[in-house]
Amino acid sequence: MTTTLTLDPALDPWERQPKESARKYGQFTTYRDLGRARTLAKAAERVEAYDRHLDRLYEATWLEERRKAAESDAKILGAAIGKLAQRLGTLRAEELSASDFIRLMDVAMRHRRVLFGDPTETIAVTGQGGNPLAVQLAEFAQMPEEQRRVRLADLAASVNRRLRAVDDSDDDDDQPAPGEE
């Protein structure tokens, strides 16, 4: 349903009009501000660029929050490991079993490796016959755009299925992904 905007004679036509939504006025100003060489495609590009800018700001904000959390976790982990290290000298067998101590140490060290970026697992993505998955870039670049999208979707589905299998949450082991037999 398209509604016609009635211009208020008391306002300049480029000003926000009574009953004009903020969204509609924003669309107008985006188009207006592109200048005489404006097109709807350029307006869409501009809005897309702005959205990407907002996405980068959002990511930067969360990156900083993750950094602060990691810093805080590192302090807590350091204190916990320090307490465990102090306890080593006074550990009495009747107070803590060896398996309890090993489990505590394992948890602390696993968290330390994760915190400092040391991998605790290695996941290899393989292609047919178990060989490392390789994309032939020249061949891929010559594919029509829609075919590239389908190929990338197939690869993503394959990777996600393999990740679920690693996490023991793959409930469709008997069904191959699209493009796999």
C-alpha cells in the first residue's frame, strides 16, 4: 500500500513533513544527500556501507568486552593456580585424593590454554578420500555467482556437519550433505 505524502505549505519540501515517519524521512535524506548524480542503487550502496560501519563498531565493542573478560579471567585463573601451587607442599592424602588433585590441575591448565590461545583440539577439514580440502580458485572464480553461492553453502554445511560430529551432536550421520554421496 503506497500512501501519498502531503507537503505542508508552511515547510520547505525537503524538511520532515507532518505524519512522515522517521524511516521515510531518513530514506529521503539519504537519497537527497547523494547529490545530482543520485540513483536508487547508489542510495542502497550508501545504506549498506553505513550498515557495515555499524557492524564494525558493534564488533569492536564486543572485541573490547571479550578482551576485558579475558583479562579478568586471567587474574582469577592466576590466583587459582597460585593457590593450587601453594597447596602442593601441604597436600595431605586424606584431604584430597590424587584423582581430585589431577582433575583440578587439568581444569586449571585447560582454562589456561584456552585463555592464552593454545589449542586444546585440532580439527581438520578434509575432502574426498580424507585429503585436505582444497578449493581450486581459478575454477571457482569462473563459476557463475549462483553456482559459487551453492558451492559455498555446500562447503559450509559440510563443515557444520563435521563440527557437530566432533561435538557428538550430529544426529543425521546417515544422511549425506547436499553434494556428498
